Amino acid sequence: MQEVRHYLQFKDFTREEYEYLFARTRWIKERFKRYEPYRPLNDRTLAMVFEKHSTRTRVSFEAGMNQLGGSVITLMTRDTQLGRGEPIEDVARVITRMVDIVMIRTFEHEIIERFAEYSRVPIINGLTDEYHPCQILGDIFSYIEHRGSISGKTVAWIGDSNNVCHTWMQAAKIFDFNFHVASPPGYELEPERGESYESVHLEVFNDPMEAAHGADLVTTDVWTSMGFEEETNERKQVFADFCVDAEMMAAAKPDALFMHCLPAHRGEEVESEVIDGPQSVVWDEAENRLHTQKALMEYLLLGKIKN
Ligand code: CP
Ligand code: NVA
């Protein structure tokens, strides 16, 4: 039997696989824009397990699977036996006998790894405390759509070195771009994550203006991620100088783009003059979650298809 492929971290796929996925995404997106049905996943079922809130991930996976001809079951932890302490290994064994593919949004990354270990079908990471690969899949596709290849470019991350930041770091190595990270003291990249990346791709700054200097893309995220809510007040003070405003965008290249995975807090990590301004591509970024994840599900379930 062929080994089941999962998508748990960005580094699970090679550059060549990403090039393939982006080519498929373009094809799928064009057909979708022309209202031409494409239903290769007829009779396939996606189960989604949410242990945290979601808007974009839920809608993009659900709409995407329906558009590909399949169906979707959405499970919120609190409504299932998981919420009453059923072991994740048992849940994985049961669910994956009934459906063809599973997307999970959860807390510690180790939970999704355990789920995948007991799964008979592909598992997709829809966000863990440590990683958010589907987000960066859509973000890099969006960058390429707007500006062409991201290789050799500079991406500046301003703020919390969180799950989205870790995933950008993995992407920097695969796509060979420079990744600048500026976080306040006490919230820097964890050394063990930084160390596993070649320094040629990663540069760490204390000053966000320096990190943004000369960047081709400036990106940020909320100061407090899901699961860390009790730190909100403290973080608001510590991160006060890490707001992406017009001055920071002016330090980047004149044609720099701004991205944010959303949801955003205007007046905290980003000013509305930036996120609602001409350099922002956040709505394309959100839309591309749909198209890239359709290509991802097609690849995990059907393998490579000739365009
Ligand atoms: N960016 C993102 O994953 O959004 P949701 O939390 O709304 O799914
Ligand atoms: N870092 C954020 C991303 C939300 C899409 C969080 O984990 O809450």
C-alpha cells in the first residue's frame, strides 16, 4: 500500500511539489473564475476538527471541498467526545475509517502528530500553536501572483514570533528568500527553531524599522494568538512599538506588499492606513486560501494530475 502523505508542516513538501501545487492552483482558480465546474473529488469526504475558532480556514476548506464535488463534516471539539476526554488516538482511528481526508485545528503540534500517526488518510494542519502551513501556502501563491518569484526577496515579519512566523521561516529555506524577524524582548524566536534554519535565510532584529528596511513584503499578525488570551493586557504593552504603520512601510521598498493572515486588530499590530491602503493584498491573500487548499486536497487524494 502506498504511504499516506500528510501536510503538517510547511517543510513536509519540496520546492518541486510547491511549484506543482501553484501550477494546479492557477488552473483551478481560472476554471472557478469562469464558473466551470471541476469535481474530481466526487464522493470524497473531508472531516474538519476545530479545537479553536476559525472563519477563513473553515469557509475555504468547506467551500473548496464542495466545489471539488466532495462533502464535509465539521466537528467542534466541545460537541464531540474529544471534548469529554476521548483519546486523540482513538478518535483518529475511528474518523479516518469513515472519511477520506481530515483537517485539524488544535493546540500543541504534538496533538496533530499523534492524530496523523493513527490515521489511514491524509491529515492537513489547519493551525497549531506552532505552525500554520496552509496560510503560508496561500501567502506565497499571493506574492507570486502580484510580484513573481519570491526567491531572493526579503520578507519582514514584525511582531510575535508565533505559528505563522515559524511557518514563514520554513518557507524561507524552501523558496530561498531572506526572512527578517523583529520581536520585542521576551517574545523572540525560540532558539531551537531559529537554529534549525540556515542563517543565510534568517536575520533577527530588535528594531522593527530596521527589519522592514528594504523589504519586498512586510507582514504581521495579532499580538495575542488563540490559546494565549490571558496574556493579552501584558502583550498590548510589550508590543506597542511593533505596529506596522505608514512610516514602517516607507522603510520597505516602494513596491513592497503588506500581508496579514487575518483576523486583524487595527490600531494594534497594524494601522488601518496600511491594511486598508494600496500596498495591502490581504483580501487576495484570504481568497487564495480557497484555491491553494483545493490544489492541496486534490494532490493529497489523487496525486499529480497533468494540467
Ligand atoms: N487566517 C486564518 O487562518 O483565519 P481563521 O482563523 O479565520 O481561519
Ligand atoms: N497567530 C494567530 C493566527 C490566526 C489565524 C493565532 O494562532 O491565533
